[in-house]
Amino acid sequence: MSNRIDELTEKLKLKPDQIFYRFSLAQAYLDEDNYTLACRELEKCVQAKPEWLIATLSLGRTYLQLGKIEKAKQNLELSLELARKQNHDDPAAEAEQLLKECNSSD
């Protein structure tokens, strides 16, 4: 594990409800291609903040990397809905593209 992961893990021990530490930890896991642990942390982010578009989109993208197509679709569909609701065009376009990838993987 990297120093960044160790640092964030320690910070979360002190402040387990600090959602931005958790998201940063997920990103650190993604940087090391550890998609399983990234999903674990991203799931916690989405549970804590269901309207958090970037966490939901990241979770969908990561599940797609793991080949967990149904979970990817669920999160990407939610991401698309949130992006439209929050007027974010680029994340909406990304979610649409990733959903196409999911459908071609079926």
C-alpha cells in the first residue's frame, strides 16, 4: 500500500464520518488499480451522500472495471439521473457512454 493510502486510513480512524477522506481513499485505491477496495469506499460515500454525483459516477465506472455489469448499470443510471437533475452535462455524457459500454458487455 502507498503512503497516501496509509495516511488516509489513519485519518479515517480518527474521523470515520469524514466522507471526503473516504472519497480520497477510494481515489488512492483506484490509482493502484485496486477496484474492489475502491468500490467498498465509494459505496460508503454513496450511502452517506446519495445525491453525490461524482461518487456515484465513480462507483459505476469502477464496477464496470470489475466486470460487475448490473451494479455498474444501477450506479450509472443513477448518475445519469443525478447529472440531469443537477444540470451537469459532462458527467451526464460520461454516464451515457459508460452505460453503452455496459450494454455492449451483456
